[in-house]
Amino acid sequence: MMTIEVDLHSDTQTRPSEGMRHAMVSAEVGDEQRGEDPSANRLCELATELTGKESAVFMPSGTMCNQVAMIVHCQPGDEIIADKTSHIINSESGGAAALAGAQIRSVDGVRGVFTAEQAEEAINSVKRNFPRTSMIEIEQTSNAGGGSIWPLETICEVADVAKRHGLAMHMDGARLLNAVVASNVTASDFGAPFDSLWIDLSKGLGCPVGAVLCGSKDFIEQAWGWKQRLGGAMRQSGVIAAAGIYALENNIERLAEDHASARRLAEGMEEVSGIEVWPVETNLVFFDLKKTGLTAKDFHERLLKRGVRIGIKSKYEMRAVTHLDVSMDQVNRAVDAVADVAAGA
Ligand SMILES: *Cc1c(COP(=O)(O)O)cnc(C)c1O
């Protein structure tokens, strides 16, 4: 296998740092299922302080957070409104159908962000033969939309529509903290219009595993029941919760460095003939390379030969992600590699 020297494939590639590993080794632990793991409890407390929600539950993954939220907010046969690019539609193995028994109506947003008007149009009127619309989901930041930030104003307008129609609002906050750092809006301000939201610990925050789902006491109580049923209830999870505590205490502000690296990467690639870079708002850099005459698959392979890994998004589009294990020097090397490949070198 080729040695990967610069890995821009995903922010899931982050490895636990020395400091994080140390926190894990010395974590206080107990039986999480019995509410007796002090580290898991502390992590949930920190998450509620951060998001302004009443209660929280530690989950093994962000996917489980989305799944549990859909199960709690929906009845079988219900409909969820989400952007066409959303993770719940494209990347959760059909979980909404398989577990919540719900179907998802996709909305055609711009870079993953749709308007209140589009949300309202997607809501079914109450009729025996229509699926009952019960929830609106948004992704902060939009992953397949290119790391785009949902403006707080747009969120509030969508939430008003939800409120008028009695729908639940759920945020897939896999990269909520990237949006927070990039826009200077607090997590609790972003979170206020939502009934439930979660943050991922295993992406840019650098943990090996985990996510925290937040909401009202009643919602989290129901979420706990599903965590238990789905086999997500753990025992001495403090070992991994400690990584989450470390991340919330040390790795939030530094996301700004990832955003600066992403901007540098974008600026460098904009200079390359044949490459068109999408607008960059956070740590995701999408680019179109059709004009180079190469497909993303060819481009990917040629970059790998130069030790640089960048993901394939579609036939002519790629997705590069900056994160805590990517230095500015590595970003510059990636730009050089992209320029060489585009030039047919
Ligand atoms: C990664 C991701 C998820 C899933 O999180 P896991 O912790 O990998 O299960 C969900 N939504 C979005 C937008 C993501 O980027």
C-alpha cells in the first residue's frame, strides 16, 4: 500500500492526542447503564452547559443519535423533512425506514441549506391517506453541502414553520462546533430552536469514538430507553467519555486552525488551472475538476501516488477535509500535488 503522508480524506481520521490518551488512562469509571459512571455523567453535564439543553445522553456514534431521535419523534408511517444531501438520507443504511419506520421527504436546498418556504411546502396537509409530517431535520454544518453553515436566522424561520405545524426540530450537529467557531454564534443560540441535537466527538474534536445527544429531560429519558434497546448502553464508558471531556475542554477553539487550513487549501487550488473550488466556510473543501479532463477517481489515484489522500465525491468532484492531524505544511504539499496532477505531471 502507498504511504499516505497527507490525509485529507476526512476529519474522522483524527487520532487521540497524547493529552487525550492520558485523560483516558486516568478516567474515573463506573457502570454507565446504572448512571454510575462519573466521567460519562460529567461529559453529559458539559454537553448540556454547552448546548443549553436540559439533559444529555452519551452515545457510541452520531448515527445512533440520529436514529434514536427519529424513533422518538416519529411514529411508523410518519414523514421527516430533510435536505436531499442529508446524512440521514444517504449514509445511515436506510435507518429511518428500518428503525423509526419513517420516510424522508427530501428538500432541494442550496449547499444543504433550505428555506422556511421550502420546509412549509414539504409539509403534508392532514389527510387520512397522506403520511403525517412529524419532524424537520437540519445538518449543522451541512456535510455534503460543502461544510456550509446554516445561518441562525434561517434556522429560526424554519423553526417557526415547525412550531406552527406542531413538528419536532432535530439538529444533526456532527460539525455544530465548526459552525460555532466560524460564525461566533454560541452552541446554545444555535441549539435553542431545536427539540433535540447532538454533537460528534469523533470528527474534528479528535476523539476515537462517541457523540452526545441533548434535549429536554423527557426526550432524553425516551432516548435512554432506545439506547438500551438498540444495545448502545455501555458499562465503564468513562474511558471513552474522558476523551470527550478532554475534547470539549481543549479542542473547540482550535477548530479555527482547521478553517484557516481549509481556506489556504482553497486559495492554493483556485490558482490551479481546471480546478473550481466551492465556497469554503469551515473545514470542508469541495472542488470540481472536470476542466482538467480527469475524473475524480483518476485524480484520487494520482494524488495517492504522491502521498496525498483526498476523497471522491462524485464523478468530477472531490472533498478534502482539514483537521487536527493536518498541518499547514501538509496543506501546502497537498496544493502542490493537486497542481502537479492537474498539469498532467
Ligand atoms: C459523520 C456524520 C454523521 C455520523 O456520525 P458517526 O459518529 O460517524 O456515526 C452524521 N451526520 C453527519 C453530517 C456526519 O458528518
